[in-house]
Amino acid sequence: MRQTPTERREKCNPTLIGIFVGVVSPLSSLIWGIRQRSLKLALFPYLFVFVAGYIILSLAGETQFKPEFKIPLQLVAGYYSFDLAKKMKGEALKNKNKRFDAEILKD
């Protein structure tokens, strides 16, 4: 049976999302963003690293992205993804409880 994006938000692991985005690649946030139907989760972490990296490269006059800039930016993107996924999961669980309570009162 297929899960809805709301069910995926309820069952997601925000820590895993944050670790993948922060350690593996900010582009991996695109996977969870698409599955959970969240434009913020899909694009913001990647765009943050891309734009901040571009600004740092242009100000430093460098042509390659050094690890001392790349790693902290990725970790910040990972934390942002973790925080966003945690909030979305909390909202999905809260809405699920409201629906469940409404069904009980209805019967």
C-alpha cells in the first residue's frame, strides 16, 4: 500500500535526514523533499550551501571550494534539514491526533 506524504512525514526519522544532508550531500535533501512533498526540505538546504559557497568563493577569489568552508556549510544545511523535518513530523503527528479525536467524538 502506498503512503501519503503526510504518513511519510509521521514516520520519518529527522536525525537520519540531518545526517545524510550534513555528511553525505546537501543534494540528498531533494529525496526527502520530494517524498514528503515539501519544497522547503527539497531545495533550501542545497540552495543555502550553493549560494553561501558561491559568495565565499567570490569573496575569497578562489576557484575551488576548500574543505574548511565546505564542511561547516554542509553541517549547517544538515542541521536545518533536521530541524525542518522535526517540525514537519510534529505537525503531522499533531494533525493525526486531532483527526483521531474528532473520529472518537463523532461516534
